[in-house]
Amino acid sequence: MARELTLVDAGLGNLASVERALIQVGSATQITDDPDKVATARTVVFPGQGAFGKTTDKIVSGAMGEALRMVIQRGDPFLGICLGMQLLFESSEEGGGRKGLGVLGGRCRRFPNDMTAVEGEHVRKLKIPHMGWNEVQPSGEHYYFVHSYYVDAERPEDVMWTTTYGDVTFAAAVRRDNVYGCQFHPEKSQQAGLRFLRAFLLGSRQ
């Protein structure tokens, strides 16, 4: 039997590809922008792309933010993807400084503009945003990332996987009890991404 799951439409885009990936791994997915339906959902995925700004301010301080906190506090499975993961934390440097949901301790920081990578005898300037495939540790899998800000988690035990861009090592995935988050896009990460989503649905750490 397909597992029922609620996919949150919070005006942050990227719903169709996430829905397709979830259906592939055995989810019966319902998309909703209704905070009341989110508040009573038994499994929630909160995807996002874009930036901290007026839309995220409304989520954090409004009915949707309260609904998301209710799901998490109740102990039901919750997954935040990309911006959805960043919003789990207390704040972000983005947009002059914005508040997150405060579920996990820490903040989002911007990659430095002067990052470089050494390739043989050459030094290459790295582009912001970080865009492309990265290996995460300790799983050794490769996932697809697109972001200019990264999570600096307060508690090391909340960080499930890490990866590195330039000389910055950051959280690729986080977990605390029923709460999961991934900075990468599992829906764009081919078979590795599907394995991650399947593991979330099964409620297990990969």
C-alpha cells in the first residue's frame, strides 16, 4: 500500500518534480497550501527553492509556520528540502537577516565570494551559487546541489551528512528524531535521491 504523504505548497516552487520522485518511491502524495490540512498530516515534506524573504517571513510568522511546528512537535515524520531544510534553523544571513522556524539550532551563512579550488597546478575561482554534484560523507553517495547559503548547525549531532565546497564543510543532511532535512535536491539526484526519499518514507537512517 502506498504511504500517504502531504507535500506543502508554500509558494516556494519545485513541487512537480518532488511529487514525481515521491510517487516513484511509493508515496500517495497530496499537495496542499492549507495550513489546517498540513497540521493534521501524518507525514510532511516541505520543499523549497529560492531565497529567504517576504514569502518565508509570512511562512515563519503565520499559520503555515504554526502548522509545520505542530507536525514536528507531535513527532510525525518531516522532511525539509533545500530552502525547506534551511528554514528549520533559527535564522539566515540572507535578505539582511531573516528568521527561520527555530526547530533546530544554527543559522544559514553565505559562501565567501573569494573561494578557490586547486586543480593540479592551477587555482580556479569557485562560482556562487554552488551548483552541481557533490559526494556526501559518510554515505559516499553523490547528490545534486544548487545554493548560495549553507547551514551552520549549532549541534554537531544534528548533522547526518556533510559535504565540502571550496574550503567550507557544511551540512548536506540533518536529522533530529522525526525531523530530516537535506540541502541537496533528491528529486534531481537520480537513483541516490530516490534511495534517500525511500529511506525517509521507511523511517530509517540510510
